[in-house]
Amino acid sequence: MNLNKVLGIKLSYVFAYSLLFFVIVSCSSEDNSSQNEEMQEDDDDDDDDDDPNGLATRFVFNSNLVIEHSWNTGGCDSLPCDTDQDALTDVFANSLPNDPYFYMNADEVELNLACQPQKGRRAEFKQISEGPLTSYSKIEFEALYYDIPDGGFTIAQLHNRGGSSNKPFFRLEIHDDKLETVIRKDPEVSSSQTTFSKTDFSFLNGQDYSLFPLKVILVKDNGSVNITVLQDDTVILDESFQPETSTNWVTDNGIANGYYLKAGVYNAATTHSENVIVGYRTFKFETNDLN
């Protein structure tokens, strides 16, 4: 037999076996890739099954936030008002919140804070750390408000517990027909001894409030407090406020380092018949204040 012919036949066999080996390895790799992808998809599905309504991403709390409320206390028949504080850690770990002042709807769409009927004045998320206006804290949420009293109520605040203050520098109120920002001039005197700067902001098209969600972003940073409110993805309020430099908000060291954020329901009326509730669809809190 011709030597070239023999070599040609042997080379053909080598090529055929090499091609067969390549096909087998490729198929094996594809099978492994498919199995890995299926396992990853199964893992993702398990994560979705554990939290189908995304509670852990929609509601972000930490150990620097508590609920301040007047349920199961003496309420507010006379000042000062009695309150309790509940920690906000592992909120959804074992079961959904189910207190009269803090509970989740059955469909898991809204997480609610409710003000005690008659004598209760507040049910609020409150930052327990504090810091100067130059340090960062932020509350961002989307919420609906139920049974608004004639005088409205406060839904977000920049408060202060430094020195002998214990007063809010900034408040955002909701009323049937508007939002209102309230700035307090002096931190240490009674309301009758100071002045307030108030500005009204209408809802879209001048409509009254009718259970449409509002997105609210409250930030303390860079020496000021900024409040932004959106209705139907349209900004209806975007303002920044700074205290007057001649006031104790700035000149008193204790007060100047004692700012913190709050959000929820604060009803200034001593008694009320309304069932005042806020239903949060999202709520996220973060801060660099650690003291």
C-alpha cells in the first residue's frame, strides 16, 4: 500500500476521534451550564418566595429608629403627653407587625401607623441618634393619609433634643386642601413667645386631598433641611430651610448638635374623634448620626 495513502488514512482517524472528543466535551459543558443556570434560577425563585411583596427592600429601618406612640399610656389628657418607644429591628423576621398603632395590611401593600383615638397625639418613626445640620440623615417614603382632622396634622419633622430645646425647627403638615411648611424661629421658648414662618403648597390642579399617594423626601445635611414632595411623579414642594444665625438653633452648642428626623402622625389637637392613620407603601431611613 502506498505510504502516503496509509498516512492519510491514519490522519483521517485522528481527525475523526478529535472531532468526536470536542463534541462530547462541548455537550457536557452546555449541560453543566444549563444545570447551573437552572440552579441559580431556583435560588432566585426561593428568594422571591421568601419575600414575594419585597418588604425588605420597600421598608428599610435600623437600630437608630424607633416608634414613638401614645397607646397603652396615659395619653394626652394633659401635658406632657405620655409616650412609649418600640425598637425597629427585625420588623418582619417572625411575623408581620400587628399592634394597634403599627400594623401591616393583609395584602402587604401598606404598613400603617395609627394615632390613638380621642386622647392620643402621636404615632411616629423617630431617629434616636442626633447631630448637627451639617451631618447627613434622610427619610424617604411614599404614603397615604386617612381621616385628616380639620386642623390637619404633622407628617414629617426636623426636631431637636439638644440643650433645653425639645422643639421642632421644621414641620410638614397635611391638610384637606394643601401641604404647609412650618419653621419655628426660637428653640427654647413656648409657642406663644416665638414666631412661625408658614408657607402653603397646593396639590396638583388645586384639588383637595383624596387618598392619592405622596412621595416625601426629608434630608438633613450641609447646614440645612430639605423637603421634597411629589404627587403623581410631579414635584409640588421642594424647599430648603436654615435657622437664623443669631438664634440658639445655631449659637447654643448643645442645640446646634441635637437635630434628628421624625415622620408619621402628630396631631396637635389635645382630643380628636378622627381615626388618623398613615399607610406607608415604602419607607427608608439612613443616617450618619451615631451618637
